[in-house]
Amino acid sequence: EAAEHGVPLLAYDDEIRKRAERRIELERELRHAIDAEQFELFLQPKFEARSQRVTGAEALLRWRHPQLGLVSPAEFIPLLEDTGLIVPVGHWVLRRAARLVRQWRKAAVGGLRIAVNVSARELRQHGFVRQCASILEGCGGEPCLDIEITESVLMEDIAHSMRILQALRDLGFGVAIDDFGTGYSSLNYLSRLPADTLKIDQSFVAQIAQSPESLALVTNTINLAHALGLRAVAEGVEEEEQAKLLRLLRCDELQGYLLGRPLPVDEFERTFLA
Ligand code: C2E
Ligand code: CA
Ligand code: CA
Ligand code: CA
């Protein structure tokens, strides 16, 4: 990589050292973050493609550090996973989402769902399904929670994934396969996967208006989803042209900066629940 970009070797070593130091610092800080209540949920709206109605939101974790500021999930989620801290943090996210859905229902804001991202470490954690069950107990009524799991995580251990997903669906959770198209699911498994939704990865959506290949891939993914009885959701929709194409292709739901950015909960409620 260094040679490719023509960076002198010394600067490259320096860069590696800096990154390692940052990592160690973040790891230390992450351990305090839960107790210090530095984690926050942001919500990004999802829309029914045809009616443009809000169907719910994806919960996206944010870490607000007093000195470092807002740290990106791309940086801290892998650290949470490596340290195992993703398990208590993920549990917090699920509880928070369940509480929100319940509040919305009490306020008669019916039918909105919240989707929560679940990482490999959580999915493989002994007792994960039991934990999810107890979170739902506090909810009452329709669960209205979806679990998003990336295609590559599911495919790591297909037999185990299938059992867990089935158990989650039996509890009333919806299941979405995230970042679809970036992993290597075989059609054989896909047809048997206990899931409700395919989320087309944003890397494909980004190119549909320019690249015939991306357009063909997205078209076929939407058709595949429908053939398997799944809903198709496109994420990373940034341009009107992309939204237009996706509606023409009968994509079920749209999500992306064009329609709404991830927002703090109170701002999301003010903007989309009024
Ligand atoms: P993801 O699940 O694929 O989430 C979509 C990411 O794309 C989010 O990044 C979102 O802010 C961003 N995004 C949404 N619309 C657009 C758009 O129109 N254009 C572009 N360029 N990006 C868009 P974010 O919030 O930085 O999260 C990154 C990843 O971190 C997520 O990817 C997910 O894998 C992980 N993550 C976030 N929150 C959680 C969590 O609570 N638990 C776990 N396990 N992982 C999480
Ligand atoms: Ca996701
Ligand atoms: Ca995704
Ligand atoms: Ca992703």
C-alpha cells in the first residue's frame, strides 16, 4: 500500500505506530464509555418506496467522547468486537430500541419498526436468544424490532445462523440480511434462510445510475428477493435518480441521505413522528 501511494517508508512506519497508539487509547476509553453513558443511538428513517411513508428506522450507534468528540462506528465497532465489549453494548442498544418502540406505541405512533445491527460476536454469544426474549417481554404487544445481520456473518457458520435466526423469528423479530451482495451466499442457502428482508449494499446502489453492471445486479437482487418472498431494501440512496430507478424496479423500501440522515432520537421524533 505504501509503495503504491508513493509514501516514503519512514512516514509509513510512523503512520502504523500512530494508528496502533490510537487503537490502544480508544480501547482504554471504550471500557469506560458504557458506565460514563457516552453511547448514543441515532436513528435513520426508512421509507416505503411507493408511498414515501416512514416505515421505521435503523438504530446506529454513536460514541460521544468528551475529548475525542464523535467517534465513527467504523472505528469503534471493530474494537468493541475484538474486546468482547460489543456484547454488553449490543444489549444496551437492543434494550434502548425496544423501549423506544414501546414509547411510540403508547403515544399511538403505530406500526413503526426499529432495526438493530447485530455483530458476529453477539450472534454467537451463548444465551443471545434468551436475552432477546427477555427484552421483548418488557415490550408488550407487537415486537416491531428487526435484527440486521450481514451476509458474511451469516455465511461464517450457516447451520448455527439458521437456528438462531429461526429462534429470533419465532419470538417475533424481523430478520434482515445486511450488506447483501458483498458476501458469498449460495442460492441454495439463501432460499432456506429464515429472513424477511434483503438489504442491498450501498456500494451497488451508489452506481446504479451510471453503471449498467450495477443496475443489472440491483435489478436481479430485487427480483431474487421477491422470488424468495423477501422484501428488498436499498440503503445508501443519495440521489433522486437512484430513488427513481429503485422505485421503477419495485424495490420495497429506501434508506439514505437523500431521504434522511441518521439523527439523534429527539430530532428523529420531531422530524418524522409529528
Ligand atoms: P451498516 O449497518 O451498513 O449501516 C449503514 C451505514 O451507512 C451507516 O453508517 C449509515 O450512517 C451510513 N449511511 C446511511 N445512508 C447513507 C448514504 O446515503 N450514503 C452513505 N455514504 N452512507 C450512508 P454508520 O452509522 O457509520 O455505521 C457504520 C457501520 O457500523 C454499520 O453499517 C454497522 O455495520 C455498524 N454499526 C452501527 N451501529 C451498530 C450497532 O449498534 N451494533 C453493531 N453491531 N454494529 C453497528
Ligand atoms: Ca445495517
Ligand atoms: Ca448495510
Ligand atoms: Ca456495512
